[in-house]
Amino acid sequence: MDYVVEMRNIRKSFPGIIACDNIDFQVKKGEIHALLGENGAGKSTLMNILFGLYQPDAGSIYLRGKKVNIVNPNVANELGIGMVHQHFKLVHNFTVTENIILGLEPTRALMIDTRSASAQIKELSQKYGLNVDPDAKISDVSVGMQQRVEILKMLYRDAEILIFDEPTAVLTPQEVRELMKIMRNLIDEGKTIILITHKLREIMAIADRSTVIRWGKVVGTVNVADTTEEKLAEMMVGRKVLFELNKKEAHPKEEILRIEKLSVAGSGGAKGLKNFSLGVRCGEIVGLAGVDGNGQAELVGAIIGLRKILSGKIILHDRDVSTLSIRERISTGMAHIPEDRHKHGLILDYSVQENLVLKNYYLEPFSHKGLLNWDYIYDHAERVIKDFDVRAGEGAEASARSLSGGNQQKAIVGREFDGNPDLLIAVQPTRGLDVGAIEYIHKRLLEQRDQGKAVLLVSLELDEILDLSDRIAVIFNGELVGLVNAAETDENEIGLMMAGGKRGATA
Amino acid sequence: MVDLIYQLFPYAIAFTVPLLITSLGGLYSERSGVINIGLEGLMLMGMFVGALIISRTESIYPGTAIWIGLLAAMLFGAVFALLHAFACVTLNANQVISGIAINMIAAAVTVYLARLISGSGNIQIIRGLSRQTIPILSDIPILGRLLFTQTYATTWFVLLILVVATFLLYKTRFGLRLRACGEHPHAADSAGVNVYRMRYMAVIISGACAGLGGATFIVTISGEFNGTAAGLGFLALAALIFGQWKPWGILGAAFFFGFASTVANVSQVVPMLAQIPGIYLKTFPYVVTLAALVLSSKYSLAPKAIGEPYDKGKR
Ligand SMILES: Nc1ncnc2c1ncn2[C@@H]1O[C@H](COP(=O)(O)OP(=O)(O)OP(=O)(O)O)[C@@H](O)[C@H]1O
Ligand SMILES: [Mg+2]
């Protein structure tokens, strides 16, 4: 038997849903094995079982041919299994070293031997090309760096089987490339990797085999070399996925949003926004491209009212809204899909139906004479859940926390599309979504445009920007580098502009 | 003026010490993620047990009675704090409410028992701790007179605890794990740290410290148990926040409160201060606390997970 990990007949149910339905899953030593499936298919649940966070209702796990009983993550650690969760588990005011050694601290004369620990971490970091500063504070390092700290945490514990749950969802394209290089280094050193991702291209680029799951059941395991993105997508969704969008010509009309000479202070080392001007017209999608941290968060925060502006104007519907409250801006017809779904998108301990009325619970017919109209709120939630295919065990009454990451995202997107906003500000609207869901959201964004509404699309994915936008604004260092028609540009030109090059400056 | 400061200093220090040690207790609990509003009650428990044990034993063992009393107060504080730990850690109760309950139980139980024992409800000790001047060190100019004359042994003991506490919190395995539990218990748990056990230990330590604080107050300042801790526990809590959950910050904050309270207490007998209406001096420490808390709250360094019961299943 040459499987390092073998999960047999794993079954796990939650109220109202079977997350894993007799799953068989085998991983060979030294391979990168991709786990693919729709949002809510049960991928995270399966891996949480392997890591000991959940106990399966039935089934057994074999490691290197021996049956094991993984009752908690400590047992998993001892068996050489490590996991990088989608939401990192790091103490923000500890150093990198402290986070890594926590629980396994080397000591000398009662004291923690930070010096030798940090030397050891430096060595590990060099061996795998991680390039981490062991003495930096977590709160000072980028998300990509935090992920590497999580990787080091596993390596420090001598993990042989490394589980990554959607590691690339939070990374910039540049960081994704670096992560892939790191993964190859890990494989070269004899590790085994299980990778959950929705990005088919990443699977094609790096994985050896892929197991596809749908509705808690295994559809099949394939060799990546023998398959294509299209085939994988079809296996996963159960129908053909159109990678081509049916994009009609845009008919832009009057300007709905006008940003004039806007300046916003930066936060957390970011550069802020300087003298930024941009207009968005009804009936078009304007894409905002840029490397993460170049002022996108400041711009969006200022428009929706989460950040104070230093100077400038934000004109919506011919009215300066820069001093209005967030609620007033929303009622002028603005909607916002936030970048961080946990921080600004959902109240995790509220139910789905409550989360779906967060912005308009006080309006008729959601409330009547100051009392919430629960029947209507429930029906409303059922409608959004159906339209956007939000999968949850207990439907409208499930707590947002119990939803899978992608389904949380779909719920937010559903809420923001609801009520047909005149201006939709969509920041990374498809983060963490499966290809089927991405296709649907893209279709809805285009529909919105064709109905004469405006969309400001902020995304780190250049493909998404190029596919959907009519005009593309490029931001660098808090300033507008240029504004181009999507039909007249390509990836290379935008890429150059994202690095600060003016249009036409380089041929 | 200078003379006044020389005179006030020993009193200010004496007042600071019970605050400091109680505050340090709060530090342990809160750094592990458990709010401890119950400091007041824990202190009161220490006062009661300290006064009771000392008053019963001082005729038999004149010299050591005080130390037996202090030790007993620590022990009872620790045991009493177990109640808070059980509610907050095992039962996932609301930590503020549990703390309030601790305060109410302590007040009720100690006063009830004190009445049973003494009738009047007050328990007096005959001899408090005596003040000592430290030989050589007290000859240092200025500092010698400020710090090393008329000192209590408990002061040095508490300062030793401060040093040990700092070392424990920042240099040892135990401290790193404890702080991790207060900042991100899920991270600690996934690294193999038993969050429940760490929090239990922290709350027990906080009870022992607060108990010691209460008994120290009895043997150095008040000399009797009279059914109330007079808000000292809350002042210790304020010192903890004002000191930004750091040992040396707490020392500074506790000394500030100690000094301000002493000035207020002696104002009537010092001509220079007597001109200022008593109400200003008496409210001064509290007004400053309030202002300081309002101002510092924006940059609060409170442990991130403070007040949150740890729920393993939460993802
Ligand atoms: N703790 C829980 N309580 C209730 N339901 C849960 C819980 N954890 C998962 N589920 C449900 O189980 C199903 C599978 O969830 P899981 O997180 O494994 O999906 P996933 O494949 O990782 O999806 P995604 O790609 O969106 O992350 C979902 O319908 C989810 O709502
Ligand atoms: Mg998932």
C-alpha cells in the first residue's frame, strides 16, 4: 500500500445536511493532491476531520497503512499532519518566532530560548525558500507573510502531510506564484500536500492528481496530466461551464458617480489616496486594477463612508455625499460587496435571514410600525437563497458561521444585488467561489450593467477585470495612472500600468 | 513642601502596595482572557480571612501570626476565585456577571460570618505589621529617605512578586502560553495548549494575589475588618487598565492612585492642603482615573480575546 493518507467511507452530517457522504479519499506520498468541489461540497469538513477538528460519524482513517484515531489536532500534529486554515490562527502581537514555537517552546534555565528558536526558524525558512523574518511582529507583516508563518508552524512540528485550505484566496497574484514555488520546494523535500482551491488553473499548474467532490460525494479522482480545466469544471458542477462570457456592447449613459480630487489618509503602512478623480456612468462596468495596498481600500472606504476623507468630493446622483452617513448613502442607491466578508460583510452569529436584511431591516415591509416582520424576512431570505444558490443545512435559519466560506460570500453578494442598486461597488466579488458560482455572479454583474445600472469592480484578479469591465482604471501608489477602454488594451499593458508605468511610456 | 513629600511617601507606598498586588492578580486573569471584576470581592475575602486568622492566633504566636494570616488570605482568595474560574471557563458564563456575583457573595458571606463571630461585625487585630528602616540603604541621599525608611516587609514581598510576575509572564513558557490564551485562544489550542487549564490557573493566581492584597491592607493600614473593601478592588482594576495590562505600567498607575488617595486622606491635617476644599482632593484620583481611562481607551492594549468564553467548536 503506497498511500500515505487513506480515508475510507467517511461520513459526517450537520443539522439538515450531509457534508461528507461516504467519502473515499487517497493521497500518495510526495504528491500534490488537489481537492476540488463546489462551495459547500464538504472539502473543508473532510480536511477538518483529517486534522482532528471534527470527528466523523462513520468511517476510518489510515496513515501509512495503519489505522489511526485522530481525536484532536494534537494527535494530528504527532502523526505529522499540519494544516493551514483559511483564516489564520496567529497571535497578532507576538513575533513570528513566538507564534511558531507556541506549545513547543525550547527552554533554557526556565526561560524560553528565543535565540536558538529564531535561529532554527531562520534555517527552516531558508531551506524552503520562505524568506521570513523571525523577529517581526505578526501585525506588521503582510497576509502572504502570515501564511508563510503558518507553513513554518507546520514545518517546525515536523509535519509530513500538509493541508492547505484555499491558500490562494487571500493572496495577490504575485504571492500566489511565490507560494507555488514554496510548494514545489516542500515536495522536493519529501512532503505531501493536500490543496483545496477553486482555481482550476492552479490545479493544472501544480497538482499531480485531483479528487472532485459534489454534494458530499466523490465524483472521481483524476490525473491532472490527463485532464483539462473544462473537464474538471464539468465533473465538479455536473454540467458544462462556459468560460466565455456573453458580453454585449455597453450603452453607457449619464454619469452617476463622480469622484473629484479625492484624498484619503492611508492606514497600516498603506499609502492612502492622493488627488484621485474618476467617473462611473450608468450602464457600464468600471474596473479598478492595481496591486493590493495601492489605495483601493481607501477609495472604496471613502465612497461608502467607512473612512474619513481629507479633501475632495464624492458626487452621487449630482449630490455631494461625502458628508452623509453610511445609511443615507445606501438609501441614495449605493451597494457594497466588501473585501473582507467576516469583518464588514456578516454578523457570523446571526442567522442567514437576519444577515440578509442588515441594511434595510428598518424599512417597510421588513418592519412594520417598528416591529420586525419575520414572515416577510423569512420569505425574502428564501428568495435570495434560491437565486444565489446559497447552500446551508438549515436554510434561512442557519447561522452565518455554519456556512462554508463560499456560501457566506454568496449570501453577501445576494444581499447587495437585492434591491437593484444604482451603483454597485463590488470588491473581489468572487473571492472563494467555485467556477459555477463565479459564472453566475459574472452574469449577474453584466445584467446589472445592461439594465442601465453602474458597477465599480475592484479586483486583484486581472482576468476578472479584463473580462467584465468596459473601462479600466489603474491605480498605483494612491494615484490614478490611467483610464483605458477594455476593448483596446490587454493584460500586458495593464500589468505595466499597475507597476506605475504611464500609458504609452513603454511600448 | 519637600518635607511634606518625605512625610507622605511612606503612607503613599503603604497604600500603593495592596492596590499593586491586587492589580497584578487582575493582570494574570485578564491576560489569560478572563475579565475579573471580582477583585473587590476577592480582596474583601482576603481582608476577612486575614483579620480573622490573625486575631485568633496573635496571642499564641505573636511574631508569626501576621504571616500565617497573609498566607491564609492568599489561600482563601485562590479557593474563592475557583468559583469565578468554574463559572467563566467551565460553564462559559458571562465574565462580568460572574465577577459581580463574586463581589456580592463575598460581601454577604464575610459580613454574615463576621457578625456571627464578633457581634459588631468588625474584626480587629491588636498589632499590625511594624515599620522598619533598612540599615545602609536608608542613608542614600533623597532616595534613602523616600524609599527605605519606615517600610513594611510586605512592600518588599509584593515588589518581589512583581519582579517574578514580570519574569513569568514575558520570559517563560507559562507566560507565553497564558498571553496567547488571552489574545487568540484558538491559536493556542491548535498549538496544543490547554486553554481551559491555563485560564483556571490564571484566575486562581489572581484570587491569591487579591486575597494577599486585602490582608496586606488590614495588617498595614486599617487594622480591622469592617465589612467593606471600600472600592479598593475597583481601583486596582482601574490601575490595571490605566497601566495598559503591563506589570510596570500597573506599578506606575497603582502608585499614582496610592499617592493621590494619601494626599486626599491627610489633607485635613496639613495646613497647605487644608485650604483646598476636601471634595476636590477626595474626588481627584477618581476624576483623573476617569479622564485617563477615556483618553487611553482609544489606544487600549487590552488582550484581544478578553471576555470571550472559549468555544472550541467555533470556526
Ligand atoms: N459546524 C457546522 N455546523 C453546521 N453546518 C456546517 C458546519 N460546518 C460545515 N457545515 C455545512 O457543511 C457543508 C460543507 O461545508 P464545507 O465548509 O466543508 O464546504 P466547502 O467544500 O469547504 O465549501 P467552500 O468551498 O465554500 O469553502 C456546508 O453546507 C456547511 O454549511
Ligand atoms: Mg471551505
